[in-house]
Amino acid sequence: MPSLFDLPFDDAAPRPEERPRGPQLPPILTVSELTADVRAALEMGFADVRVEGEISNCRAWNTGHLYFTLKDAGAQIRAVMFRSAARFLKFKVQDGQHVVARGRVSVYDTKGEYQVICETLEPRGLGALQLAFEQLKRQLAAEGLFEQSRKRPLPLLPRKIGLVTSLDGAAVRDVLSVLNRRYPNAHIVIRPARVQGDGAAPDVARALGAVGRVPGVDVVLLVRGGGSIEDLWAFNEEIVARAIGRCEVPVISGVGHETDVTIADFAADLRCPTPSAAAETVVARRDEFVARIDRHVERVRAALDRRLLGARSRVHALESRRGLAAVRASVAMHGRHVMELGQALQRAMTERAARDGRRVALAGRGLARHDPRARLARARGRLDMLDAQLLAGIHRRHQRFSARLSAGAGRLHSLSPLAVLGRGYAVCWDGARERIVRRSADVATGDAVRVTLGEGEIACEVTRVEPDPAS
């Protein structure tokens, strides 16, 4: 041990508070804390990114989540698309597809891997809707749903025609105009359906099943006016194609304009370029039937004329013979009788036509009372009233639940320990912040403690411990 005399006289021993401090070491972090800090840094720095790459190792879990890898020639990164975003995909994600993913970069804490959490996926070079169209077309074609052998012949003379379309579009007016002009005695059964937007495809499928089961329906027209591929997408859904295949009667598809092609066109028994063309196709079958009847009438009339001409020739030959004077008188008498019968028949036909005219007039007035336009107007009025009642009920329910939520939040705030801290109280923890210090005997002089306040936290060192006066 060195003596006091070994110390130089001009260098006094430094006091404890003047001793130089060494380099400050970074705090010790757990793996979870370090991973959380890395995740926070990545999510803040890469909150919205777009990544282009090829999909590989794609797996769809029964929870609805999609897990896959995005790669290019030099690197790869894991990616996940949760069910809340994956349910809006229009196409089926498969290995080998070249896509552009948009989302944010995060860290999977359990394995310490960084990954892209995708919000949207778009095929590179081919639109999502077009890719979904081609995928579904190949799938249904492989199942044989588009086979020509499945196509059913149209009825020769349909008596009852089913119509599936929207009541608010121009297609229903075009179809009814064509049918009323060219086939006024047709019985039309309209099954309204939404033809655009969310839920349109299931509604169209239900309408096809319902109208196909109506007794006496011979053919169904599935029509909609033109629009973009997004507007016509309900007719590119698998549920609509399978509903057409299950329909109990032939289905004619008249969706969009002449250049628009949908999955429903391939599944239908006959595809027409427009709604009006679909109506004209049904009427054309009737026109063909009527034309065949006219041709047969002309052939019968020509045959009768030939037979009549031959009979007249034979009569003239017989008239030239002697001994037929009595026959001529008899023929004249019978001719007069025939004329009288003809006049009686003409009067009877005139009276019958008058009676039938009166019956038709009465039937017309009866049909006017059951005009579907008036019934549609009344139904639309009832629908508007029910819609207003529904909106009012939703508003009242929203107000009631908002009041309950506000009351529950108030009670929860009154029981929150943070509210107690806000009134001036504090919580004292040990230095590792693993347990709460409740007694002064639980700490010793020099121990580090942390004090949680209503706002923030204080790191302290115990300089003096005073025992509880009551102990």
C-alpha cells in the first residue's frame, strides 16, 4: 500500500464528485425491444411503397390470408396480404405472376424477418379485371360449361318470356318496346336484379334461378345496357355463369354493346350483341313460324286453284253433252240456295265479329286497370317509403349505440389508473420496472427507481430511506 509521502505535494487527490467519467455505454436491449425499434423505424421510413416482382411460394391459408415471396434477378422479400385486403382481389394470385404490390414494410417479430404488408396487387402488363376474366374463362371452359353440346335449342314459339334486368336501365325499355311492337301477345315475366356494383352478381344469379322456376316460362332474356368492364363485371362472375348453366330453360344473353364480351355470353345458350337484338331474336322465331305458315297457305291455294281449273274444264266438257238441260236447271237452283246460305253466313259472321269486338274492348279496359306501369309506380312508392323508414331506424340505432359508447367510455375513464395519476398520485417502480415499490424497506440507499406520473416518468436514485413511523 503506498504511503501518503509517495503522492506529489502539488497534486491533491481528486474528490469523488470531480472524478472524470468514462465513455457512456448504450443501454442493454432485449431482442423483443430491438426488434420493436427496428419495426418502428421501417414502418415510419417505408410507410407507403410500391414493389415490382415475381410471385413465388404463394400460399393461401384457410383464414383468408395470402403469404408469398416477391423476387427479381437479384433479391427477394417476403410479403403478406391479409384477408381484409385479399377479398377485394379480382384475380387469383399464382406463382410466376409479375405484379406490382403496394403497401408498407414491417417486421415479423417471431422470426425477425422484414416483409411487405400488401394493400393492393396489380398484374404487370395485364389489368386485374382482364386477368381475372381470362382465368375464369379457362377454368369454366376446362369444366365443359361452354361446350356446344350443352346449348339448348330455343323454343319455336315462346308463349311466356322471362326477363332478368334492372328496372332503372334503358335495356328493359328497349326489350319491351321490341316485344310489344313485334309480338304484342307475348306474356313477359320480369325478375328485377341489380346489374352493377357490389352484390350485383349474387342478385343476378338468384333472379335467374327464380325466373327459370316460374311455370310456363319458355326462354329467359338476360340483358343489360353498355358500359365499361367495371360496370359489366357482374356478368363476369363465376356465380352468374353457373346460374345460367343451372337454369331450367334456355338463356339468351344480351349484355352491353356489340363489342362487349362477358363470361355470361359464353355460358348462355345464345349470345346477342345488344338487349334489343336479344328481343328481336325471340321474335324472329315467331316471324319464322308465321312465314312458314304463309308459305304453306300459298302452296295450298295454288293446289286448290289447279284443282279448280281442272274441275271447270271437266264441267265445260260435260255441258257440251246433250241431256244436261235438267242438270243445268238443278245447278241453278242449287246455286241460288248456295247464295242464300252465303248471305246467311255473312250475316252470322258479321254478328260474331261484333260480339268479339265488344269482348275485346271489355278485355282491353280490364287490362288497362292492371297496367304494370301503374303497379310499378305503386311498388316504387312503397320501396321509397320503406327506404326512408330503414334510414330512420339506422339513424336511431346509431344514436342509441353512440350514447351507450359515450357512457361506457366515461365509466372506463373514471376507473382508469391513469386518471388517478392525473390527480397528482404517482407509482414507484424498481430500476428494472418489474415490480412496484410499496414499502420503504423494499429499497436501499443507492438503488435506482422509476416514478410514473400522470404525464411522463422520472428516473431517480434513493439517497435516504426513512422507515415507516407506524412499524
